[in-house]
Amino acid sequence: MWTLGIIFMIAISISEVRLQTTCNKTVPSVQDPHCGHGSKCHFNGFNKWVTEFEACRRKELGLPDFIKIQRGLCPKGGKPPCPSVGEKNPGKKG
């Protein structure tokens, strides 16, 4: 009986960790670079979905959102890269 209780507690704690984010973690591995332009930094994403996931995680953490997301790599020389806040962003280049 104790074993069943322990397994139940472990299952509940794992599900709570997974429910902490509302951001869609499913990211296709299509290479199509997109740039997330922030007010003080920029984010080079492997594709549109990686960049949108990063934007969602920034909103959840109370950080400033990207001003706009556009296709292609971010221009060099302007703003520094944003620190990544996503959880295991597949294919993230940054």
C-alpha cells in the first residue's frame, strides 16, 4: 500500500512540473530562421515555432515580449542576443 502511495505522489509531482507552462513545446525541425526583435536584444530562432515558443516563455516569466518576429536571421551589430529562457528549445541557434 505504501508503494502505491509513493508511486501516486511521484506521478502527481511529475504532472505538476509539466503543467507549469502553457507554451506549446511541439516544435517541428524545419530549418527556416526567424528573428525575434526585442527592445534591448534580439533572438535568432531555428524556425518560427522556436521563436514563438521563446516569446511565450518570456511572457510567462514577466520579461518583455518581442516587438516583432520576422523571417530571416537578425541583423548583426545592432542589439546583443537575448538570453534564452526556453526549456530545451530544440534546434535553437542563438
